[in-house]
Amino acid sequence: MTFEEARAQFPVLERYAYLNAGTNGPVPRASANAVVEQTLLDLEHGRSGTAWFERTLALREEARVGLAAVIEVDPLLVALTDSTSRGCSIVLSGLGLGPDDEVVITDQEHFGLTAAVFASGVRVVMAGDATEDGILAAVTPRTRLIATSHVLWTTGRLLDLKRVREDSGVPVLVDGAQSAGAIPVTAGDFDFYTVSAQKWLCAPEPTGALFVRDPDQLRVAAPSYLSQTSYEPTGAFVAKDGAPRFDNGWLATPILLGLNAALAARPEWGFARAAELAARCRELLADRVDVVTPPGHSTLVSFRPNGDPTDLVAQLAEHRVIVRELPGRNLVRASCGWWTNDDDLQRLAAGVST
């Protein structure tokens, strides 16, 4: 598949320089078609019957295999979720931690992670700075978990969490919202890894995944019907093998088809091209604004604009350049995917300069 053929999968790119996959990725035509076709089929024929349910369950397993391939793990260690936020909640609620247990986080985390940490009732320890050394310095004998992002959604900094895991000896929960599908990931290096499929994987929402290295060590705190292989009227149940016991609920058949189509649309060269375009974006912006994303770190390029960030984002949108303001941080963020081209970046740079 050539770049032109791959980019042509996204009609939105004919209209916009779409640089906001860190929020939601562009939708590929095959994914949208799959959602629409199945919805119309359900409209005409209903959503019931053995064949219909068996097909949907098979689509779930296809999605599990596809998402596992993205983060290079065994599908049996992957749960299907609706977001990274849900994955974080599944882990924090299942660990059985209490007020005497410490969880280390940074001040650069998304609310989807911090909310789950604070709601768990643990003692939250904020690292002095959002770096590997800052995280390691915050670890004490009472630390039971390190919860942080692989790529910080604010600055785009890539953290060496494999080093953090090895040097600390403490389990690590990784928020993979800005990494899974954007950069190469080997989730097996960690204990828990979450995925937001609607971002860099360009899938319909709500879709996501959770990798659990050792499912038997995590309690099923919020079981769904899909968590069990059998159950009793008392509520007792036999959990499924592996991480599928943490599947947080039913995903609609059209959404599953859209997810699988989006996963199939990804080219083999995607990671390399996304890194190349992020470097190009940083190069174009460096002489115009204060770029805070370190070179070579991720597919996000965050910068401090010369004026008001809200005004800049609105002005860029008027010229069909879509980026995101990061509220309260005086930052604007551009997301560079494998579908991005140089014209998209030139339009961004021109808009930033005006």
C-alpha cells in the first residue's frame, strides 16, 4: 500500500489538516462503511438469534487478537474495554489497595488515570517531576503501584517505563492513550497497559483494551456478563481464563466491525512514517514558537504559542487546521499520524506564524 493509497482512506483529510489524533483519530472509510452497513442490517433483521450472537462473539475475539498485535502481547492477556480510563479503573479497583498503600503518579497525567487513582482510597504520592528519575525518587517501601503515561499527553515526552519498572521493582500501570498505535509498544514489559483505540488506531468510540500480565493476581471488582463461564443464582461465578474476565461489557456489533476494519487499515510502515512527520513538524515550528516536546520522543508536538492558545486554535480551525489546546497549561498540541503529509504541516506552520 502506497502512502497516497493509505491516506486516501480518510476523506476528512481532503478538507482539513487534521492534527488531533491525540483526541480522536480520523475515521477510515472502511471502518465507517462497516458500521453503517451492519447498523442497516440490524435495522432490517433485528439483533437476536444464535447466529447473530455467535458472530458478535467471534468479532470480539478478532478484535482482541488485533489489539494484542498492536502492543505485542498474547491475546489471552488482553481485555476489551471502552477506553484507557476504564482500563485504569479496572486495575485500581481490582488491586485491593488501601489507605496505607502508596501509588506514585506525576502531575502530567490525564484525569482518566488520576481519577481512578484518587478514587481508590490509596495514599497518592506525586513525583517531584514527570521524569524517570522523578518517579523513581518518589518510590518508598510502601509503594504498591506506579501509575503513569508512556507518552505524556501534555508535553509529548516519552518515558522509559521499562527502566522505571526494572529499577523500582514496583508494578507499573501504563496509560497508553498516546502511545498504543502511535509508536512501537511492547506491553509485556509492564504489569498493566491500557489502550484507547479511537485515537491513534482510528477506531470508532468507545473502544479500547487492557493488558494484564498476571490476570490471577487482579480481582474482578466489577464483573460483566462476559466475565464468567458459568454462574449461580447467588452471584457466585467461575471467571474466564486470562484477561477476558475483565471485559467491561458488551460492544455493539457495528462498533466491533468498525474497530476491526480500522485495525486492518494500518500500514506496516505506519510507525516509521509517523515518527518522521513528527520530527518534520517540530522542525517547522521550532523557529516560530516554543516547542516543549523533546526531539524524537513521540508523535505529539506540543508548543507554547506566542499569543492566546484558545485564539490560535480557533484561528487555525477557521483555516481548516485542526489541533488542540491543552486547557490551563498554555499549550497547543499537534498530533502527527502516519496519514499526515507535509502540506498539513506547512499549513500549521503558516497559521502559527500569522
